[in-house]
Amino acid sequence: MVNWSNMDTLGAYNALTKVAKVDLTEVMSGENGAKRVKEMTVPMGAGLSYNYASKQVNEEVLDCLAKLADEAQLVDKYEALYNGEVVNTGEKRLVLHQLTRGQLGNDVMADGVNKREFYANEQARIAEFANKVHAGEITNAAGEKFTTVVQIGIGGSDLGPRAMYLALENWAKKNNAFKMEAKFISNVDPDDAAAVLNSIDVAHSLFVLVSKSGTTLETLTNESFVKDALKKAGLDASKHMIAVTSQTSPLAKSSDYLAAFFMDDYIGGRFSSTSSVGGAVLSLAFGPEVFADFLAGAAEEDVLAKNKDLLKNPAMLDALIGVYERNVLGYPCTTVLPYSQALSRFPAHLQQLDMESNGKSVNRFGEAINYKTGPVIFGEPGTNGQHSFYQLLHQGTDIVPLQFIGFRNNQLETDVDIQGSTSQQKLCANVAAQIVAFACGKKDDNANKNFAGNRPSSIIVGDKLTPKALGALLAHFENKIMFQGFVWNINSFDQEGVQLGKVLAKKVLAHETEGALKVYSDLLNI
Ligand SMILES: O=P(O)(O)OC[C@H]1O[C@](O)(CO)[C@@H](O)[C@@H]1O
């Protein structure tokens, strides 16, 4: 049995608060710095590695973190989760997204079925459907092949799948795996749907309506928007649309769709990229084999997360260093900086994944807690970010821990040598330079040009962003966020904080407003 206790009741946490702070300007300079970079690295799944040399940790801090991992029973809690304990206490649900990519423990039975079998079966159904679309066995009414897939969804039904699609688009083109172009409609802003519809040939487009609940206002509105466009083009919408939803949603039994694929209430929207939610669009765009490789990478990372040895469990290590930074060092944000254009929407996905999961002020039993929880997450690909917000990161008054991601090789393998180095080398040179600049700083008599340093970072490094590497990268962050929620004793798997705004928006649309809400409504001409 695991013991769910608040972090501030744990002896190891209290010991951690008393450890002397590590000065990166000292430990990262000279030979010692070189030794740290060589040694402070942990293998991840799919050939990636997590290097934490430039974090403010030493043996003493790591020792406290290992004790905290044990005392907070982090791996035992993970085990309870994947074996089917009701870890989502707020909604009284199991949390099973890891089972979409592998069997980690016991068979989990729920709703009268074996859940791993259910997820694998949906994946197989999607694979069969995608293969038929690619082979021209499922076509539009004129018997012509579909060339474009358009996902309609928002939040977890958009951000993860969109980020994953963009991450693999160029890789697929280079590796003969590109089957269909994918587009995404998410915002209820009519210009979003209109712009996508204007950019495609609707007669050859297959729309994937994705909503776990089947009730999300934006998604249902965009579905109507698309159906209207199909009708105006003289097309039968039901021959151009498939649904991905839960079996209990209003969409599940509708005859409006060519086919329906399922996930369930045990997979949070933001954790659904490896379920049918990501499976449909990614299998249609790149083929089921690519999606299977992506799942295999995630599964490798899930297995690593079972390791009780902190230095062999990269997600748990990353999580605990993050807790140390948030609760002991007092840093309010974390920035995600992929030096890979393919990961352009990955930070946006992590914003939801992390902040919707760990932006909580009560523990898993609904009691107020006395410590900080999830940090603010933001990010942009490098080197673009360097020319945008890095000024604040280098010299601002807040210290913002940085999560770099870098690959030795680019995806398309097209590159040029200019002034003695390729573009890829320039990209990678910038990551290395930034890590050291942030950690070590540079003294200057002119205060305006002085860099205090001591800005901690870690880097996830790989050879190339492949489907497998992407799966491992995604699962690393999912598992990190899960472990942090365990340490903070919060429920990372509900999102009550998104409800109030939705309720008030409905009142505005029904003209049931008063006071400030009424005046804002008038201001916006509703
Ligand atoms: O897939 P659905 O049910 O349409 O939900 C979309 C998104 O809305 C949210 O519930 C937040 O409003 C997210 O958690 C979810 O990813």
C-alpha cells in the first residue's frame, strides 16, 4: 500500500531545504565542469540521454533527492497507477495512458474489458483503416483517394497530435513515409477553420473529429463549420468524417461518421497522444508502422521510469530536480528550448501537459497545501528564442531553469557549409554555448555587460529526431509531470480549473450577464 502524504511532512524534503546551494559558476568552470558534463548523464529510451551537469546539484543534493524519491514512494505510486489504482481521485478514475503503449504490470480490467487489449485493438482498427485509405480502398464518393487529413479538436485533442505531426513531417518526407498531409483546426475563431478550409481541396480531405467528451464547444462548432463547407461543395459530410471519442460520449453512436475509434475516461486529454487521439491522424499521415515506432519509444521510457535507482530513472531525476528548483530554490518558471525546428509546437504541448496537470493548490484529498506546485512553462525553438526572450533569461531578475533539447543530426539531411561550418553545426554550437553562458556567466566591470551566471539547465540529447526518439521524449515529460504530482501529493489528472470560464462564456452567449461580465460583453459586441 502506498502512503499519500504532503511533501512538507516528509523528512527527506525537510533535509533537502537545509543543503547548501551549489554555485554553478564554480562547479562548471575548468576541469571540474568538463568532468560533470561527461559524468552527469543518464540514458533515456530510444538512444536519448538526459544530461544534468548544469543543474544546481551535487552528491549531497542528489542523495537527498534519492531519499525523497524513496520516502514519497514515487516508483510504488507509478506501479499502483499502471496496475489500475484510482489515482485520479478528483474524478474517481484510473490513469492508464501508459497502457496505450505497453503492458507494464498486471492486467487491468475496467468496464468489463482488459484495458491493454482495448487500446491495442483500437490501434489495430486504426491501422487497418489507414492502410485502406492509403490503398484507395476507402475513398471519397467519386472513388478518388483522400490526400489530406484534417484534425478538428482542441487542447489535448489538438496540441499533442499537432506537435507530433510537425515533429515527424520532414522525417517522413525524407524516409518515404509521408502518406497524407495533415492540417489542424482548433480555435473557435472562425478565421482558423476558414483559413484551413481555404488551403485544402475539401473533396479529397478526410476530417478527424476528436473529442473525448464529445461536448467541447469549440470542437462541435468547428465540426458544424466544416460540415457546412462540405455541404456547400456538394459533398456528403458523413463520407468525409471519422470520429475519435470515448464510448460514452454523444459522438460514439452517431451515424454521421465513416468510422469511429475510441479512447476512454482513463486517458486524460493531454496524455492522449499515444491513444487513438494521436493514432488516427499520425497513422493516416505517416502510416501505422511509424505510429507503432513512436509508441515503442514511449514504451522504452515507461519501462525506465520503473527503476527505483534515481540515477537510472531520467524522468524521476528530472522531476525531483524540478521540485528542488521550485520549492527550495524558489524558481517560478521553466522554459523548454528545443534546438530543432521540427519541435516548434512541442513547448505548446508541454504547456498544457504540465500546467493543466500540476497547476493545483489543493492536495489529492482536496485539502489546501502550503507549498508551491507546478511552474509556469513556456518555450520556443532555438536559436529563434535567443533573439527573443533570452535577454531576460540571462540578465533578468528571475532565474528561470532551462530545458534544452538537441540533436546531432537534422532530419532532412540537407545542409550547406558556410564559413567553415554547416547550419546544423551552427545550431548545435549555439546550444553548447548557451548552456555554459547561463551556468558560468561572465564578469564585466560594466554592470550592464555583466552576466551573473548560476542559471541552471539540463539538456536532452539525441542523434536524430525519429519516431522512436519522439515517443521517448514525449513519455519522458509525461512521466516527469506524473512524478512531480506524486511528490506534491496533488492529483495531476483532473482539470477543474478550466470549468469556470466555460460556464461564464455560456452565460454571456445566453445574455444572462450582469455587472462586470455584462460590460465586458457589451465592449466585445456580443
Ligand atoms: O477532447 P475533449 O473532450 O474535446 O477536450 C478537449 C480539452 O478540453 C479540456 O478538458 C480543457 O478544457 C482539456 O483537458 C482537453 O484536452
